Amino acid sequence: MALGLLMILFVGLSVISILGLLLLYLVQAPQKKKGIFCFLALWGLLIAALSASGLPSNYLGSRLTAWGIGLLGIIGMAIYLRSESKTLSFLSYFLITVSVVGGILYMYF
């Protein structure tokens, strides 16, 4: 029964991540896009926290890797809040995408 609940949790995390990333790239309204971006940055941190806390305490390298993937989301958010050019905005979108997708893949594998 516990494995079934974990599978439902993982599928739910994956669906929310995919929908969030699709909305990030498809929505055109700046205010909505900023809200989705902030949600995905926090979502990437939540995924990193779940990945890191699900590992044994003696797997320090793996835990640091999980937190490093979450750190990409923080870096992306900092770039987004400070940027005024489109190039840096796309870089921050890319970092958030890598943080969310990398966190999901790292949690699975």
C-alpha cells in the first residue's frame, strides 16, 4: 500500500511539473508568467527537498547533488528578478526548467 501512495505522489509531482512548465512557456501575460515562474522556482526547491530528505544520511554526495539541482532554481529566480533583457529572462527560464526536470529525474533514478 505504501508503494502505491508513493507512486501516486510521484505521478502527481510529475503532472504538476509538466503543466507548470507548459504554462511557463505558453502564457503570454507578464503578470501570470511571473506568478508561474515564482511557483516553479519554489516547486523546484520542494522537489529538491523531497529528493534530499528521501536519501539516507550517509549519502552525502547524493544529498548535495539534490540540493544543487534545487539551487539552480534559486539562481534562476535571482537572475529573473534582476534582469531587464530578454536573453537573461530566457536563461532564467532555462535554469528553472533544468531545476524542475532535473529534480524529478533525480528523484526517479
